[in-house]
Amino acid sequence: GQSLEQPSEVTAVEGAIVQINCTYQTSGFYGLSWYQQHDGGAPTFLSYNALDGLEETGRFSSFLSRSDSYGYLLLQELQMKDSASYFCAVPSGAGSYQLTFGKGTKLSVIP
Amino acid sequence: DAGVTQSPTHLIKTRGQHVTLRCSPISGHKSVSWYQQVLGQGPQFIFQYYEKEERGRGNFPDRFSARQFPNYSSELNVNALLLGDSALYLCASAGRESNYGYTFGSGTRLTVV
């Protein structure tokens, strides 16, 4: 089976940096993805890490450590519009479209 | 280019009824997956179809079924609805260029009363 753990809620100040952690337990590992979902909206793909290290995409970065079964999403220069739920997810196999999601972290950005 | 479209957006059904949800993937995408998202939880995988064939099934009862049509659109059917089936049903499509990033539709909010 597969399971992912992430904090349920995080609060951060506008303009600051926030890190959302994700630890996973999988029978096989085929990468770690991150999705953003605003209330009432569709999940939106943010990043995918297959190898150890940091991937940067604008204000968002994602990190993976396969030896620690751990990853995180880093959001810099927080904006009010970043208030949303963030999910980490893993595929069930190589190239698989079957994703297992964590329960999500609700990020609240305050002025 | 249109994204993933789902219909209807909202639906209210009575226990024991049947429901059909529809999804049109992004043009050129041959893979469609269905997910159930209960309030406060992450999406849970139900089915994946590729080229009209079922390629994966999650841990859902046989009351749940799906199919994919020649134009790659898809239907999710749920029979004998239970109160616990109330959720947001999401459709995701992927193509060769997706690179593990799947595009989700805005979902169908199903309420069973």
C-alpha cells in the first residue's frame, strides 16, 4: 500500500516563505508530485520530482530525498492568492496515472 | 484550447438512485482518470481508462463503473447511491506531453440525500 503524511494546516504571512512537508510510505517509488487546489476549484499540477534534489519553478520549489522518503514544497514571496490546499501525490507505478494523494495541507496567507 | 470539462457541475440525488457523470478530456489526450474527493480529504483514485480500455481500478465497490468512448470522453456511473457517495467527482486527463502532470476538471459536486 501507499500512504502520505502532510500537516493539515499552515499559516504564513504575506511576503514570507513557507515549507509544506510530505513523508511517504510506498511499496515502490515512482516520483512525488504536488498539486494546488483553491476552494471549489480543480487541483492544479505544480511539480514532479523523480530524483533527489530541488526543482525550482518561479516562486515555487519542490525538494525530494528518496533515502528519507521525504519531500517538501517551498513557496516564496507569499501572496494572498496562494491561500489554498496543497497535496502531495505518488503514482502507483512507472508512468502510472493512478495517483495516491495525501490528505492535503490548507495554507492560509495572512496580511 | 478547452481544458477538461465535466458535466453537470452540481447534482442532487436521492439514496438508491443512479447517476451518470461525464467528462471530456483535453483534445488529443487519450487517458482519462476519475477521482472521488470527500470534503477535507485528498482525491481518491476510482478508475483510469486509456484508449477505451480500463487500465486501473481503485478500491471502490462494483456500484461504480465507467467507460470511455471513441472520442476519448468518459462516463462514470454510480448505482444504488448511498449518503456516503456525496463528494466532488474529479476527472483528469493526460497525454504524451503531460510529463506526470495531470490536468483536472473542476468536478461534479454530487449530493445524495
